[in-house]
Amino acid sequence: MQFERNRPMTAITTELDPRYLPRDAAPTNWSAGSRWAPLAIAGLACAAIMPLLFEGNPLLNLLGLCCLLLTGALSISLYILKRQHEALIGFKQMQRQLAQLHLKARDLENELTLLRQDDSTKSGLLCILAHDLRSPFAGLKNMLWLMEQKLLDSEELQSILPDMRSQVDSLYASLDNLLIWSRQQASGQSPILGPVPVASLAREVIGMYQPAAQLKQLSLSLEGPTTGQALVDPDALRLILRNLLDNAIKFTPKGGKVSIQIQPGPDALQVWVEDSGMGMSQEQLSLLFGAEPTQVRRGTSGEKGLGLGLQLCHRYAASCGGELLVSSQPDHGTRFELRLPLRQD
């Protein structure tokens, strides 16, 4: 069997597997050849004794010579069979070792790929952090300096306070998402599933974002039945709704509408977070749930944050057995659809 350079390991181990060897390529078994050993010994004995018994008979001497040659041929055949048997044993050992090496190489390659992906994700996250968090902190620092120097009167101070609050809320949400993401990366812990009243939790999240909606004069509402439970981790669902609502408020202009709609279905409980905001193009939609954090657009009032929240939403929805979908058109708003498994009574 000949091997070429740069052959894949799987191809080599397949060729070495006895199941793929042709029948005529398999070495002869030594146990079959060992049955000829007594005949070879008897022939050798006859070849040695016959010249002594029939010293003057040329025909018998010729017969003894033939026996001697036959015995020699049998001895050589037995030796070849023995060597083939030893080669077969070594061949099978080499095949097992190559198969083990192939499995180890494949495992190491998979681990290396995961490490590279993690390293790329963390590098991208650090780059976004350096750019995304520095600017709002610089703005807050300048505002605090103006206040400290008493360069602002009461009216000017009141006019910039909402902007300061918006920046602080955005930074807090970004840092909170970053903390959750880092904990998940470090521990790999799965969400704890249980029956959760979705409407009650959605009402709680709406209460958290009511001040931000009022600041932009947005209509924020909860629609649908107040009953119905989903099998989900409450912390995961709270994080998903909080991030979806935060994005909806961020990218909806003043006077717009943001709503959470709940609709139980036969197989899943559906939750929609819909807004009348800026919308997204198909290219922007394709980058939402990517493997790495991405830089996101500024909101309608200059809000800014990490492209990490939607990735967390997508990941947590999948880990809870659900699904997060999105549909959007530029200048026609965005609609996120969260499908959660129903509670099994």
C-alpha cells in the first residue's frame, strides 16, 4: 500500500482499517501454516535416513534428494508465514495507534478552533469597550466640570439633566450586559427553567423603562392576555425583555410607539416587542446575532451602547429552549418575536 503526501488523516486510517482491505491483500494466517510443520519434520527425517538405508541405489538417493528439497521449501514457506503473521500483528498495532492519534488530533483541532473564537470575541469586545464607553464618560466628565465651576444656571442645568440620566442609564445597561456575558463565559452555567408568568414579568420591565419612554414622549404599552406561563428562566427572560425594550426605546423617535404583545399558541408562548422606530436594513439584520460583539448605531437621541445585548438575548432564548426572531424595514420600525416553550401541566 502506497501513501501520498498531504493525505488527510481520515483517508489514511480508513485505508489501514482491516474492514477496507481487499481480501487478497490480507496476510495469510500463521495458524493455517503451522499444520504443515509435522510434515516438514518428517520429510527432513526421511531425507536424512534414506541415503543411509539405500546407499547403493541411485533412484532412492534421488528420491531422498527430492525429499530434502521439498523439506527445504516447506521450511522456507513456514518461515515466510511466520514473518507474515508477525508483520500482521505489527500492522494492526500501528493501525490502532494511528486511529488513536487521529482522534486526538481532531479533538485538539476542535479545541484550538474554540479557543481562537473565544479570543477573537474577547478582543472585539475590548475594542468596543474602549471606544463605546469612553465617549459617554468624557461627556459626563465635562458636564460635571461645568457644574463644579458653576458655569451653568438652574435652567441650563435642568436642560442637561435628562441627557445625563440617559447616558448613565445606557452605560449601566451596557455594563450589566457585560457582567452577565463574562459570568456566562467563565462558568458556562445553564439557565434554571421553571414556570414563569410572562405578563407579570413584562409589566415589571415596562415599569423600569417608563421614565425613559416618558422622556422621549413614547407610548409604552403591554397588550394581550395577562394569564399564561412559559417554561423559562426568569432572570433570562427579564434580561431578554429588558434589552429588547431598551433597544426599542433607543431607536424610536419622539412621539413614537413601543409595545410588548403576548399571545399563547398551541406549541409556544409568543412575545413580540414592536416599535415604530428607525428600522434596519437586511445587512444590519444579518449582523445582529453574529459571533462577535458589533458596534451598533446611535439612537434617535444620540443613545449609544454595546452590540452585546442582542447576542445575549439570542443565546439565552436558545438555552431556554426558545427562539428569537426579528423582522424590520428601514423607517418602518422593528419587531422582535420571542417564542418560549409552554409550561407542561
